Amino acid sequence: MSEYIKQLKIQLAGKIHGVTFQDRGANITSIILGGNPIATVKDEGDYVIVSIGGKDYKYDKWYTKPQHLAETIAVYISAKK
């Protein structure tokens, strides 16, 4: 598991009650809420790809730290509730 994804999981667990994760490889994890997959996060070296709501978003890891991405995902999930 990449260090970026490890940190992202810690940040998300603190922001979203009941969130779990399913690791799907060394650099891929799914975000699960209420038994349903909400998003997939893939670490691709210098970038992180977030698949959420049927779209893929590419973030530069230099500018988007795990805590910032966790906040973005938390806001998206809150808006969908």
C-alpha cells in the first residue's frame, strides 16, 4: 500500500463515520460506505486517480496532499446523502 493511500485512509476515517476500505492491489483501494462502493483511489506515482460518480479525476500529489483529497471526497459524499 502506498504511503499516500495509507494517509488518505486515515484522514477519511476521521471525517466520514462508517467508512471502510477494500484494498484491491498495492496501489488501489475502494472506499465503501454502507456496504456500497463510493469511490476508487489509484496511486500512479506522481498522480492519484479518483473514480467517483462515474467520472475519473486526476490529482497531482505534489499539490493535493492526502488531507486535502480526503476533505474533497468527504464533501462529495456528504452532498450525496
